[in-house]
Amino acid sequence: MSKHKAPFHFDIVGSFLRPAELKEAREAFNKGNITREELTAVEDRLITDLIQKQKAAGLPVITDGEFRRAYWHLDFMWGFNGVKEIELEHGYEFVGQETAPGSLALTGKITGTNHPFVEHFKFVKQFEDENTTARQTIPAPSQFLAELFREDNGITTRSFYPDLEELIQDIAAAYRQVIKDLYDAGCRNIQFDDCTWGMCCDHAYWTGRQKDKSVTIEGETAKYLRLNNLALEGRPHDLAFTTHVCRGNYNSTWAASGGYEPIAPILFAKENVDAYYLEFDDDRSGGFEPLREVSPNKKVVLGLITSKRPELEDKEVIKERIKEATKYIPLERLCLSPQCGFA
């Protein structure tokens, strides 16, 4: 078990570019041309190779690159009991592009027992050593809640959960179960990935998607915060828990813009995590001023390295930006990473 505790001064979000062989194998499986066992064998081999590359690069954290997933979030949500995979008429809207239309629907009450991601973590755990920590990334509970009400999903969701409070409690309990099972499997570093906050930074995005005008950003963010913190209740003291916030990243384009000011007093001050991985790689992310809201017991991982453009960043420019951020957060509480994954 590594003696180091995340986040690290140089870090990664955890997702990596899928090799062509992996994408071809998944397509062959979806067409029925190979078995699940054959797909898993390809995943195992490519994840092993990726972990070796992470170690060779000197990274203090290892992940499976999210190579077993078709989506960064939906595969995890499909792993809950009471959830099934569906497709909607439309995917997520990014600037100039639309994603595949995958989504989910409830088939019953939500529980978190026997979640497949626990076995996925165990595969990575075997490669952990004194120099590395195995990390598990999962979508935040708030992201799951948002998906349950995406487009017409709310109709099915309300049929099983006419009481919103019961739904919130069941989601939180399901997450607590998965977190416990991951911990029992040896996991000491879990990361929530959470685009819900990034969407709330963009007034135009919010007003464009929000059909119910009685729903406010203030009300939604308070609900997201409460749900995420409920899911984190009772977590072991030696389990590092962080969260990654971005505004969408798909084929190097994006979904939303805007600085962190609208959410900073809620997310940065009140979410019960150890650190925030934040997108800061271009002007869409706004300035560092909202970091003044980060409570003093937390770290900030500055996502100054971009995954959207191939050009290598100027080292001196990055150093100057880190220096600028120290106006709001002491240097010893700052880390550096890419702004998002590479999938």
C-alpha cells in the first residue's frame, strides 16, 4: 500500500485515450462477433500495458484509464440494481457535436450491492506498489440524479420514486455501499467526476436546458451538495476522496463555459471532499478568484494542462499561472494535472 495520499502535486484525472484495438473489440462484442470473455481479455491486456506506462512515467497514481467503459459515467450507473441501459432520441449537446444517445431508466428501487466496478478495481489493485496508489473514478451521485431526470427519464423515475427524498436517500445509500465495497477491496483513493457543477457555471447552458422555470440554480446546487455529502457520510478517515469538475470534454470540444463564481460558495466551501480537480486550461474556465472560497482543509488540483489541443504548454507560462493561483490558495495546497481525461 502506498504511503502517499492523493491528491499528488503532479496528478492525472484518470481517463486515457482508448486504443483502436479496444474500440474495435468493443464494437465486435456489441455485434455479437466476440464473447464477453474475449472482450475482457483484450481489456485486461491493454489496461496492464497502460498501468506499466503510468508507472514508467513516474506517476504516483495508477488507473485502468476507464478502458472498461463506453461512457465515463453511464456504465457505472448501469451497474446499480434497479437500473437498465436505454437510448434516447438525442445525445448530449456539445459545441458543434452531439454524443451517442445512451442513457438509463429505472426498473425498480436502487441499490448498490455487487457493483461490477468493485471487480474492475481489484484488477488495478494488484499492480499497486510502494510508489503508486490505485485510484477508482466514478461519477458523482449528483450526476446520477441529473441523468434520472434527463429529457423524459423523469417520467419513469417518478413512477418508482414519487417522493424525491426517498430517491435521494436510496441513491446515497447505494453509493455508500459501493464505497464500502471498494474500501474493503483495498481502495484508498476514490474520485467523483461531476459535470453538474460545470453546467451550473454557464447561465446560457442552464437556461437553454431548463424547461421548468420554477427550478433555480440555487435550489439545484443545494440539492446536489446535500446528495453528494450524504453519499460520503461515514467514509473511513484513511480513504482519500476527491472530486473532478469540468464543463464537458468530447472530441476536444465542450458543453459549457463560465467561471466558478456561481458555485464556489457551495461546492468549494461545503462539499466534504479532500480536494478539487478543476478545469483551468483556457478562458472558458474564468479566473482563480473563486478559489478564495475553498475551505482551508482542502487542496486544489489546477487543470492547467489541456487535453483539447496537441501543442505542449510553455513551462514558464504554467509556472506563472500557478503563482497567480497562490494569491488565493497557498502553494503547498496546490497540485497540477490535465483539465480532463483523454477519452
